[in-house]
Amino acid sequence: MGVAYWLSDVWAVRALAQTDLFTTPSTYGGGSTQSSAFTGGIEAKLLGNAEYFLYAVVDLGGAFEANMPGQGFFGKTTASSWTTYGDAGLGLNLSWVFLEAKVAYMPQALAGGVSGGYGQSAFWYVPLTAGFNF
């Protein structure tokens, strides 16, 4: 969920809260990792008009991560930590609907299976987002 405020026809600032769930293959313990990122960023309209446009986005912030033995959002946490978070990508606004594809980076992500996790592994991933504009 997020809020964007357009400063001009080209530039906007935004604040976001998102959550992601990653399932670990059974060869690595078969658990799941939940990441909840809280970010602020900028958008720059690249081309288009007020309702249909392509834009670039950059977000920076922090993320809380937790490892769980099960395959869902709820369960006993085996390790947790905070990490910085950053992403950059492209978005497409289609009137009431938007689509974003970004590359995200967490430099101190949880190390798989580490009890107490102290952010020991870098983690890259590609979040794909679809949503509605209100």
C-alpha cells in the first residue's frame, strides 16, 4: 500500500509499505521468509499523458524479515532481523490500474537457517506489482 504526491507533471514523491513471502526449496530446509519493507521514493514520468504513462521509480528504506518453518505468513519465527532496502524499476500507469517491475536489494538479508539471524547474506529479487489507483 502506498501514497504518491505529484510535485509537477513529471516528478512525484511516494511512501510505501509492502510485504513479500518467499518459499525456500525443501533442499534448503523447506521454510519461508517474510519480508516487510517500508520505503520512500521518487517517480519520474518518462512518456505519456496524465492517465496513461510510463514511469521510472526508485525507493529506499528498511525491511523487517522473518524466517518461518512453514509455508505461510503465520507461524513460529525461527530468525528475524532488520535490513536496509532499495529498489529501482519501471512502472506503467493505465488510468485506474498500475503495473511495476523492479529490481530490489537487501544488503543484510537473513542467512537461511541461521538461528537469531543477524543479516548475514545479501539478497536480490524482482518484485512484480499490480494495483489500483484511487
